[in-house]
Amino acid sequence: MILEVAILNIQAGLSADFEKAFKEAQKIIASMDGYISHQLKKCLEETDKYILLVNWETLEAHTEGFRGSTEYLDWKKLLHHFYEPFPIVEHYVSV
């Protein structure tokens, strides 16, 4: 299992709109092959900051399957305009 980690800094004042859009976008990611689960957490210390944690069966399920899909275009349309700056996405494995 692979854990995708993305720290999401949302443009100031747009958190409510982001959360609304994410409710729709999470349906997209949850429908993808290789998807296991996800969590979106809001930071207590910094307004407009979130962390997205997604469990995938394999790295390729995320990097090739999801990102290479037509559904990813819908994900981008719903969410990418909220980010400032664009998030760095990292992948982790258990040790």
C-alpha cells in the first residue's frame, strides 16, 4: 500500500468553496482503480491549510492510473484553482 500525502494551501478566504468542491471531487478519486481510502484534514493552526492523505494499492494506481485518466481532468477543474502555491505530492510506504 502507498500513502499519498499532499499539503494543500488554499487561497485566503476560499476554504468553504474548496470544501464544497472537494465533496464532489472525492467521488472521482474514490471511483478509481487502485484507490483504497482517503482523508482530508483541516489545519488548526493555519487558516486555509489542509492535508490530503490517500491510500493506493500501488504507486502506479495514482501516478499513471488516476493522473492519466479523463476523470483527473474533472478533478483538476474542480480543485486546482484553489491552491496557492500548487502542492507538492509525496508518496510513502510503511517500514
